Amino acid sequence: MTETTEVALERYRQLAAAGDAARTVHCRDLVTSYYNLVTDLYLEGWGTSHHFAPVKPGDSHADALAARQKFLAARAGLHPGMKVLDVGSGVGGPALHIAGISGAHVTGLDITPLRVEHARRRASDLGLQERTAFVEGDAMHMPFEDASFDVVYVFEALCHTADKYRSHAEIARVLTPGGLSIGYEWLAADGLTAAEAHHLIEPVCHYHGLPNLSTPRQLADQLRRAGLTDIVVGDPEATGDLTPTWDYLDQLADLGEQLDDSPVRTFMIHGARALTRAAREGAFLIDFWQARKPEAGPTTPAA
């Protein structure tokens, strides 16, 4: 453990403990600091696709992640010739897999330079440079022209943005008319009391580089205000039963406690426990959404 990492961990702790208002102001620093600390251990324990998926009997964790990505690609109708954006693309796992199975061109957008560079290297290693691109940038201020993509998808990444509405408005802007916004997101349950949110949701935010979490009702409103239509928030078939996934995450935490070799690993164990506790209490959920940009009409998001 180098001194630099110790200092970085302490700095992240101070940012994360400052509350959601301060986390919102310092969102970029919060998120990049978090992923600079944890990416190596994510790769070790979770592979290259940093999202969740229901694990069916007989399937491995890797199988489940691949199946989730295949489902989304099919639901979105991805095919050769389409231009697709992956928001919060991380180290490129989903983008590279989806580009490979669908034939679409996938551009990954991520705010963390470390992860963008990792994704570019993997694209080169897999021979997918012509079907993918990885760009450093902020989901709230995307570096793309209007109407650049036929589909924009997200795997549990907009939770890291300070202004979720602004991110959905940017998705709407870069979509072609008739284009689809689709994905999965970390959410806090509707109707939590202040005490429940403090006890169960605040630790999730603290340990996972999140300024705040929206609720399903707020997500639907953000999509509507962004000017999108045909809005779906929540779909049992698309989301599936994540209980086995929480069991798997607890098993990883148990294993990490036996190793006890790194302050960053200990920090991540606390984060895993916070997540599974909130999920089992029904305060935290991962849900599916999809919405479409109108074929024609006003392009300015609602106030």
C-alpha cells in the first residue's frame, strides 16, 4: 500500500462524508477518485463488466453479466449500421461485448481517464477498434453533436451524476429522432422516510461514489422532462431477481475479510455490505427503463 493510495483513500473519504450537497458540487472529483481507487479490485472480483445481473441456476457470474448485455442489445434492436452510445462505459466490458454480438458501432463515454484508457487497450487486444470508440467526458455535458446516435444505453452509471435530469436531457439531445434511451439504474425506493434514507441509502452513496440516488418516480419524471415519450420504468422480465447476486456479493465480501490485506479492499467490503443490506431491506433497487425521442416536434426539454 503506497502512501499515495493512503492519501487518495483519505481524500475520497472526506469527499464522500461531506453529504449529498457537497458530493454534488464535487461530483467529478468524487467519481474519478472512487474509480482510481477501486478499479483494480473491481477487475479482480467482478471482471470487466461493472454492473449487476440475475444469476440463473447453473450459470456463472460472468454468464449472467453477458446475458444481461445480450438482453439489452436485443431489446434495443441493435444491428449492424447502427450508432450506439454507452454512457458510463467504464473499462469497456459491455460496449465491447455488445459491439461484438450486434454488429453495431458502440461509442463508450466515461468520466474517468484511467478507465477510458483501459477500454481502449482492450478494444485493441480484441481487434474491435473499428467497431468501438472510447471517449473521456461527462454525461451531463456530452461531447457529441445533436442527433448522433440511434440508441443510447446505460448500465448502472447515471447514479454517479450529480444532476440526473441533465444527463437524461443530454441523452435526448444526442439521440436521433425516434431513437431509444434504455438501461438499468441504481435507485432508492419511493416513499422512504428520512431516517430510512439516512440509515440505508446514505451508506450506499458514501461507499460507491454517488452524489445521490433518484427514485423510480423521479426517474420517470426526469425522462418526461427531458422530452422523451413511451416511458417505461420497471419491468420484472428485464430486471429479474437479483437475490442470488446479493448472495454472491456477500460471498465476495466474506472472502475479502479473510484476506484482510488492503485498506481499499476493506473499504469495498463495507460498501458491499451497505449495498446488500439496503437491497434486502427493500430500500435500494436496480430497475430497468426505456423511453423514446419523438420522431418530430419540440426538441427543447421541459422545464
